[in-house]
Amino acid sequence: MKKIIIILSFVVLFSDLSFVIAQDKVNQKSQCIKAMQSITATECLDHVKYLAGKECEGRGTCDEGFDKAASYVADHFRDIGLLPLMKDSSYYQVFNIDRNMILDGNEFSLELLLKSPSGKDTLEIKYQLEDDFLPAGVSSSCDIRINVVFAGYGISSKENNWDDYKKLDVKDKVVLILGGTPPVKDSDFGSLYRISRKAEMAKNAGASALLVVGKPIGTISTYQSIPVVTISKKVADDLLKGTAENIEGLKHKMKQKQRSNSFNLKHNIHLKVNSELITDCQTMNILGYIEGSDVVLKNEFIVVGAHVDHLGAINDHVFYGANDNASGSAVVMEVSEAFSLMKEAPKRSVLFIAFTGEEMGLLGSSYFVENSVIPVNRIKAMINLDMVGSGDDAIMVVGGNSFPEFAELFDTLTSQYVHVPVKRRWASSNSDHYPFHKAGIPAVFLYALRGVPTYHTSKDRPETLDPEVMENVGRLVFMTAMKLANKESISFRYIEKGK
């Protein structure tokens, strides 16, 4: 009889314990959903309005406007109770960089020679900053009146049997080139499409300055090259007046003949660029974390990050950077606040980072990985957010093909909570996830597909965004990060593209 009573008591106790565990899981899920719902379109947009407002002046790295944005994020982390990661109990990971500043006073004009009763007169056509031309971030200063030579795509590549500078004298001249790479069959020009690489080749050929045909958009750099300016196709066609050529015709000829085309233009230009290379200017990443609740797993970290920097301003043209990337920063702030609302922290620690210097070449994320306060091998996964404020087609997971099990978490959780399609791409080096990826950490980058076409222009403003996109991304990232932080173990298979 005593045995039966003991067994019955054990059964009742076990049943009660099972009920308590099940109830705890229900309560935890309920807390998660409530915390997730705290991420709202309205609050995301409020953060964007400050970060992409006049006070932050485009958040150019090393600018006063960036420092204000950094302070805004750090104050938020402090107010919601995130712990500082740095040894000095600060939310800032400070380091120094060089920055090439494009200053006020940039001018570009075409000097047309016209016949007149008195002989020849000069008609000067002045162009507008950003609409017609924009100095590149690598540009050095100049004030020149000079003739121009067209040099195809401005590329020299033995591997692809293409040389726009072969037998072409560009010494002390301005070179006009097309953006992109030549349409050569079975070719691979790699990164030679980049303006920085083309500037290097023009400089080596002896050019005084470089004009690149394309959409005038803002860029920012850590160094100076020769004067480099992006000009619109309309301006380029103006420069070609008197040659019987136009930009589309030149592209077609080179594609058809599979060889370069070069010639001297008829008219001079006046180009003035005002820039200054600032060395050893101070900037910072902004870091805050939620400590995990498991005595062992709290020493491991899930990282959620976004770059808060943008391009700053040139003259009165402010590159506000609402979608790029006040949107991602706002979502990181909202996700961190949702985690802070949980009565019990997840098993692993969750680190939130607002990176600096992304627009200059992933400087902040690279510095963090190379100088991490925590051992990099304790970071088990990283989610990066960049341009998540506009685009209602789908959420793209860059690196999703490379880490399929990681991407499956987004697939599963979007079907349960936000009901937005998720698509995948292979890993790439185009945002702050990449230094983590190179360090062997499973890392993905999320952006919203089919956003407004305001990339790196002064039109990238808060009023162009769809705040519900940020809400959806934020809620999906919160649930995914929570799932990762509570997994017993994390081991994602990596698939290399083409293998």
C-alpha cells in the first residue's frame, strides 16, 4: 500500500511539474509576442525622423551630426537598461580614421565656342550640383579650365584583353569615361567597375581629372586620388557636342565592335572641386547588450547590428540617409527595447551594435571584429540590417543561400508572425555582416526589396519611407534573434557558391 501511495505521489508530482514547465513555456511565448508587438511602425519612424533629420546633418563619419546620432543611440541603450560592453563602462568603441571631406564651393561648366559677327565667342553652360554633377568621395581639389578626352570605360585589363588607355595621350587632360565595365564576351572585370579603381588607372595614365558618366550619387572615402566627378548622361552628351557622337551611340559601338573607342572632345570645361583630407579623426561604434540568463550560455552572443553613419553634406545638399541606414538603426533600437521588456532574459547574451564608417568601406564592423572586447568565437550568429525602410515586395536574406538552416529560421518565423515573403541570396561583401562572415561567424544581411530609388541622394528622407516595412522587419528579427538566443546549440552548415 505504501508503494502505491509513493508511486501515486510521484505521478502527481511529475504531472504537476510537467504542467508548470508547459505553463512556463506558454508564459514565455506570450511574453515574446507581447515584446514583439512593442516594435511599431510609429516608433521606428520617430527614430528615423531624428537620425535622418536636419540636426544630424547626414551623419557623415567624423562629422558633428554623426556624433549627435551616436549619442542618441547610446542614450537609448542606456535608458532601456542595456549593459555597456566596453571596459570603461561606456557604450562607445572609439577609434581613429582618415576622411576625405568634400567641402563647399564645387563648380562644373562647359565652355562652348560659338561663331559670332566678331569671330568666336564663348558660351558657358553652368551645371547644378547633384542634379548634373557630384564630386566623388575620393576626389582631391582642383580649379582648372582644360580640354577633355573620351577614353571608353577607363579600364586597362590584360586579362580581358581590354585597354582604354593604349596609344592614348591623356597627360594633363581631363578624361571622360563611361560607368560600369565593357560588354566583352566571356570577361570578368571584377571590381574594376568601381570609381576608385578607375581613378587609380586614370591617375597612372597621367590624367589631371576624371569625369565618370552615371547617376550623380554621394560617396565618401578615407583617402584622396585625382579630382573625380560623376556627371549625368545629359551633361556628357553636352560635352560631346561637335563630335557627332552621344553616350548611347558610343556604348553601342563598343559593344558591337568589342573594342575601345577614344578621341578628343571639341570644347573645354571649367572644373572646381574643394576637398580636404582629415587625418586621425575620431569616430565610434555604439554597443549595448542584454546578458543571458543561462550560467553557461550567457558567455555566448547573438549580434544584431546596423550602420548608423551616412554621407554627411556637400554645400546645402544634405544626404539624409533615411532608408540608408536610419531605417536599420531604428529597427536595431526597437529590437533592443523589445528584448529589454522580457521578464527573463534569453539563455545567450544579445549584443546590439550601431556601426560607424560603413559607407567608407565597412570600417566600424571591421574594427569591431578585429578588436572585439569579447572573443570572436563566442559570437554564434550575426544579423545585419541595411535599408529596411522601403520596399513591400519581400525581405531579402543575403547569405541565406550560404547558411540555409539560418535562413530557414526566417522562413518559419515570418509565416507565423509577420507574413512577409522571405527570399535568399548568396553571401556578399556589401554591408556590415561581411567582416563577421570572414571571421567564420554565420552572418546574414537583411534588406527590403523594391524600395524607393533614393540611394545616396539628398532625396532619401523620412517621408519617403514605409514605416510598416520597418515594423515587419523588426518583429521578424526579434523573434529570430530570440530563437537563436534560446537554442541549446548553434551550428549552421555553410555552403560556398558554385560548390
